[in-house]
Amino acid sequence: MEHILIYQGDITEMHVDAIVNAANKSLLGGGGVDGAIHRVAGPRLLEECRKLNGCETGEAKITQAYKLPCRFVIHTVGPVWYGGEIGEKELLTNAYLNSLKLAKEYKLATIAFPNISTGVYHFPKELAAKIAMKTVQDFLSKNEFPKTVTFCVFDQENFEIYEQLLH
Ligand code: APR
């Protein structure tokens, strides 16, 4: 369990190998954590993202990090919550899983996730946290990379939810 940490703060300040961006399918930026990451990384991140031709929900793509203190940004697209009957849970699981697979492929030791889909995309925070925690625990139990996964929680509600889940 020590391979999983919780950090309450701004993911753009984290000195990890990769931070995960909760992007949209265009990969051309947005609000929330997507907006913060692009703002700190600078315009060259958008230039690189333009060449990626978007990203399907549940998929993940990796870029350089430019002015961010981390080494890479893994862009993933979480599902919009429409009530849970159209595969949202599987898509959120895939967003975490495909981000972890990229970290493994690039042999990244440390990776930080925001609370994907729980902002603008309205995914229920408690359910999202359970999905995130289970997906990460399962992956870490079967793979050598990443070594440490940090859940970067921005708001107090998510902080308390993740603290409960982990302890
Ligand atoms: N660091 C860490 N977490 C943050 C930050 C930050 N700087 N800013 C916001 N968050 C948190 C939010 O509080 C929320 O808990 O990230 C979580 C995800 O919320 P959103 O950023 O709204 O992402 P999401 O719900 O996945 O919606 C994605 O929003 O920004 C647009 O372009 C993005 O269209 C996409 C949609």
C-alpha cells in the first residue's frame, strides 16, 4: 500500500516523472486541470498535442512536459457521467489503466493522477475514487512500473474520500 500516496494540491507543481491530464477528446486544452496544465506547460504543449489527432474516451497519449516540473504529461479522456448505464465505469477504469500502461511502457517510476471525470464531467466522486484505487492497486500488484502512484486531490471532498479509501 505504500506505493500509493495522496497529495492535496496543484498537480502542475508536482516533481514526478509524469502527471496525468484529464483532457477532452480534442486534446486541444480546456478548463479545470487541463487548463492549468496547458497554462503552466506553455504553448509548445498544445503544438505537440495538435499532432496527436485527439484521443478517444478511455484512451491515453503521452507528450513532453515543457515548462512543467515533471518529465511527461499523459493525456487521458475520462467519460462524461450520464447516470452510469452506458459504460462510464468501464471507460473510467480504462482511462486509469491506459495511463498506467503508458507509464510502464516508458518505465516511469512516479506518476500522479488528478480525479479524472469528477469535475466538469460530473462523475460521482466516491465511485470514481473506488474505481481509481482498485485499478491502480491491481496494476501495481502485477507490474514493476510505475513504482509510486500519487492521487493528487484538489478539493477537500476528494481528499477525505481518498483518505478513507486508503486507510
Ligand atoms: N491540480 C489538480 N487537480 C485539479 C487542478 C489542478 N491544478 N485543477 C482542477 N483539478 C481537479 C478538479 O477539482 C477535479 O477534482 O481535477 C479534477 C478533474 O476535474 P476537471 O478538470 O473538470 O476534469 P474532468 O471532470 O475530467 O472534465 C474534463 O474539463 O477541463 C475540461 O478540457 C477538459 O473538457 C475536459 C473536461
